Amino acid sequence: MSNDSHRKSSNFWIGLALIILGVIFLSDTFHIIRFGRLISSWWPVILIIVGITKLSGKDSKGGWTLIIVGIILQLTTLHIVSWHFIGRLWPVILIIIGIGILLKRSSHVGCSKDFMEGTEDTLEFDAIFSGTEKQVTSQKFRGGEINAIFGSIKLDLRNAKIAAEGCKLSADAIFGSIEIYVSPDITVNLKGSQILGSINNHASSVEGGPTIAIKGDAIFGSIRISN
């Protein structure tokens, strides 16, 4: 699927989610639906919807992760299964993580896995219920995809050089936060959507310098760009 098609698909689902939220809030103001009770029972559906939108893009693994986490949280919220039952299945998490590591190793042979300082030209990693700090020193940085899901990411690009063919970075913060640091000689082209979240670009730039295109979605989370 082309980037334009993927963007249109993502915008469709984000727009649909906004319409649904608008209807819910409107119903709450007219006392038709008790929003507090509704959101406390069905908020994991947001994770499932976002996960579905990611299946058609490059981050299908992240999409499936969101869908699985959303389903588990929804089942517990509706009291269909208990955390005690899920707790008995915790070894399955180790198995899934192990499989994921093996798949990443086979598909990224030769790429650096140092998440403290990396020289790789593209990034692809998630912070799920955890915090990650990464400094990139690539001299031909092309971008990639990062996701903070109930976690935080601090990405330092101040020592990186943008590739001649351009740089595109996708960053999604879902109940999490992402902080990206760029050098003043890099121009940031930031586009994104917010659903009860925030996206801010505080980075200064110089005309005629290299450009990094960042597309981000903040859903109950925050994305901040600075120097």
C-alpha cells in the first residue's frame, strides 16, 4: 500500500473515532448517556481501533500488539476474565517476546541493536509499559517508526545527519509520551492528529537546511519536538 493510501486510511479511522467521541460527549451533555460509566467500561476499544489502523502500514506488529492488549484490557474491564486468570498465563508473554526477538533478528541482520547509542540509518522500535532513551549518530538517517504505548521514548537526533534522499519518521504516542531532540540546522515538518493528547514543535530551524518529516498521532499522550 502506498504512503498516500495508508495516510487516507489512517485519516479515515481517526476521523471516525473523532465522530464517535463527539457523539458520546454530545449525548453526555444532554444526559442521554452517562459518559463516565461508558468510558470506564469501553476505553480499551480505542487501543483496538488504533491497532487496526496500523495493520495496513509498516508497523503491523505494533498494530497486533495494540489489538491484543486492547482485547485483554476490554475483557477484564467487562469482568469476562479476571486478572488472576490472566496472571496464570504470564509465561505466554515470555514466549511471545522470545518469538518477537527471533523474528526481528532474522529480519534485521547486521543492524545495530544498541538502544543507548545507534548508528543505524532507520529505526523501528516500541516502548510498551517501559521507558526508552536512544541517541542516533547515523550520518545518513532516513527515519523509521517509533511508538510509545503506556511508555515513554526520548530520541536524540542532534548528532545525526539527514540522508540526501530525505527523512521520514512516524511517531505515535498512545497513553505515553515521545520527546524528539533535533539540531537547530534541521527543519522539522510536523504533521499529526490529536485525540485528547498534545503535539508540539518547539524546535528552531534554519532556512535551506535538511528537513525531517515527522508524522505523529497523540492519543491520550504527548509528542514534543525541541532542540
